[in-house]
Amino acid sequence: MPDRSHIVVVEDEPVTRMTLTSYLDAQGYRTSEAEDSSELDAILQHDPADLLIIDINLAGKDGLEITRELRAVSEIGIILVSARSDDVDRIVGLELGADDYVVKPFNKRELLARAKNLLRRTQAARQLTRNVRHFDGFQLDLSGRWLTSREGDLVPLTRAEFELLKILTMHPGLVLSRERLMQGITHRSDGVNERTADVLVRRLRAKLERDPRAPQINSTAHGEGYIFTAALE
Ligand code: CA
């Protein structure tokens, strides 16, 4: 799945700004451009960003000041861009909470590598705190107990369907017997009806699979049980 993270480039020099955003666009990211801190604020109000690339040398509030203000309220990823190669901006920037730092003229590929790295780190941190699992375009939030579809819509799940999906995603790639699934769903070890697992699996597939007759997410291990076969991202 392409990473559709939202990246905002804050830079007052139009050519540099547009070159960078079109490069990131071409890599599949969603990008926005801001000339200064007020444009950045306007963007963030409507469309929260996953990563900011901020030039230090801006008209009005400079990149360091923006970093300090944002860091006080947000864990968003920040890469600072400086025109100076000495260590002063770098140290101040990192002290203020920037995550990374590049010096002009920078290599776009190097910046991309740093951006990817940072996005991976912030996404992992977010998943950890929110306990969210991503697979095949779906998002399963185990704390909030909700599932969103590939289109971003909420998928209504019954309690049992939710518990079933939770157990499956907690053991990706492992065959889980009907008995084990039912124990996880009912939290009982005796008197569970294993046929119920088949019914629940069928209902879950109807909600998840592109083709429920050829399931890619929740496959059957014939004679043994079921297995979560989608890649967890
Ligand atoms: Ca500038």
C-alpha cells in the first residue's frame, strides 16, 4: 500500500518549495505547501500533517520558532532545513524538538530517505499508543474498538466479530483452531460451539474480503481452523 502520509513543506522560496513538493508528490505522498507560519497554521487546522519539512530561514516566524511552538503541543515529525552547514542551527533545532535536519543544498533522495524513516518511526509510535493494527487498507483500533475500511468508513462489527478479528490479528500467520477462536471470543473454555466460529468467520469475511469466496485476509486452514494471512503494516 502506498504511504499516503500528509507532508507539509514550509519554505518561502517558491522554486525550492515547488521542486520539493512535486518530488514528494511523485513518491505518492500527499503534500501541501506553506510560505510561512500563518499558511502552515491554516493548513494544519483543516488537514493534520504527519510530517513537516521546515526551512529555518523564513520571513516572519522562523523555522526554529515554529518548531518550538509546535513541539509544545504536538508529536508531529519535523525535519528542519538550514542554509548553514555549521552546527549552531542543528543543535538549536534538535534541542527545540526537531527530529532531523538537512543542509541546503540537500539531495532530494537523502531527504526522502530521512522523511520515510521518520514517518515509519512516528507511525509505529502512534500505533503503539493507540494500539492500532493496519492491514490491507483497514485500520483496527483495539482500544477504541472500531474498524475503518479501505475507503476510510467505519465498518460496523458485532462484539463477537470484533473479538474474532482481534484474536486473528494478534496471531498473524498462525493457524488458530475453532476451539481456540471461540475461547478467545467467549472467554470460556468449556461448552463452546465450534460451528459458531464458522458462522462468525463467514460474517467477518463478508465485511472484509474483496471476494469472500477467495479470502485473502482470513484464510481457511482446512481441517484445522483459520489463519490471518494479510500483512500487518
Ligand atoms: Ca528560506
